[in-house]
Amino acid sequence: MKVSEYATEVINTRPYKYQTRQTYFSDLKRLGIWDLDVSEVNSAMIRDIVEKVTTQSTRKRLFITARSIFKDLGICQDLPNLEAEGKVYDIPTQEQLEWLIERSKYRLQLLLCMFGGLRLGEACAVTPDKLSGDYLDVNQAYSQDGLHLGSPKTYGKILLPHWLAAEVKCMEPHQYWEMGRPTKLVSHSTYKLSRGAKFKEMTGGKTVNPHMLRHWYATDMIRRGVNPEVVRRQMRHKNVSVTLKIYTQVRSEEIEASLPNRLRNQTEIAASQKTNVIEFKKKALR
């Protein structure tokens, strides 16, 4: 049996989420084993293929796909479970991001990513009925292709800034995301907008994507001294270590600023050392 036949049967009969199924199909084709016979697949082959992938997160995902798809056959179960590695974004300033968002036709979705920490598919699924006061119930998400409205990656209620909750409450039906409309339209549009001459001049050539705004959201809270447990809840992570390790970024300037300072400058230290030498000689002559 070919991998394509076996994988299709497995993926369609297991209770995977829609986006997970799409990812598994895509990963198997990326691995180049889609048209092979299942008997040809083994861990060594998968390792050799994945070693050529440069991105840690992609390598991790491809190993997960292989282990999951072939677990009933006992194949690929010894593939490593790589540690997640957060992507470090060169994030523009808040002022620059807001300038960009205000010029986007997907303004509300981007504001929800930046000031609510939502993933893009979750932001597209937001409607006024999901609000209770200023609390938003994150319980749905659109798939990237826009063909499926299902469960989000993580559920939870988050508190929106009052002004943003007010905008969501005032949404008209024509502003709701439509089934069949790919969410990647937002990503493409945002990237294109950030490549404009004005924004390039402002930022020195930095580009923006919606998920970068989620990173900005977490990083901004940590920098303002917000309790990490509060950040975790707002980000809807199961473990605070994910929040701190993956979604908060450290700039080189912050590392430099974290270094302890000497209480005295070098001139004072030199003078002190000279005084100590003189005192030592006086004592020696006594």
C-alpha cells in the first residue's frame, strides 16, 4: 500500500482537527514519501530528509507527523521529540505597528492580534456575541484556507482593552469573516503593506505578519512587569514556560542593560589601588 492511501485512511478516521489533517497531508508530501510504498518508510530515511530542513520548528513538526501517522505500524517511533524553539522577530515599535494597522483593510483582525494576543484564525472568528462585558470567549478559529470554522488551538476567555471590546461590539454583519475566505489574505496583505516605501523608511526594512503581533503582545506585558501567570492566561497557554520561552523576546540592548554595574568607576578604582599600595609600603617600613 502506498503512503498516500494509508495516510489518507488514517488521517480521515482519527479525530484530528481540520487544520491538523491539512498539515499532515502537506508534511507527508514535503517529506517526499507520498508516492512511496509504506514498506519503504523508516526512521533513517525520515531523519536524512529532515536534517536538510533549516528551521527547528519545521523539523519538530515533521518528526511529529511521521510518528503520528505511522504509530499503528510501529514505524518512526524512535524519531526525536525536538524541543520547541521560538522564532525571534525583528519587531517594529508600537507606534510603527499601529501606523501600519490603521492603514490595513483588515484593521480589526490585526488589532485583535496585537492587543488581544489572538492567533489570526481566532481573530477572524471574532463576533460580538462572543463578548461578555470586555471578556472575549475564544472558542472558534478559521482554518488558513477559510473552508473550516472549528475549534481554536487553545480555548479560553481573555480580557480585551475596553476600547477594543467596544469596537467588537459595534461590528456589523458585513464585517464578519466569511466562510471560504482564506485567512492568509490578511497575512499577504499585511506583509505587502509593510513592504511599502513609507514603512520601509520608518523601520529600516522590517516586515510584519499577524503572528508577530501576538509575540509583541506577550513581550509587551512582560516588559511592563505584568505577572507571568496573568500573561499565561491571556495567551491561553497550558504552561507558563511556553509563554516565557517562546512568546517573549529579549533584545540585545536589554541583555546589555541587565549587566551589573561597578559601584566605582575605573578612575576611582585606580586611585584606591594606588592608596592601598602606599599603605602597604608604610606598614612594611614600620
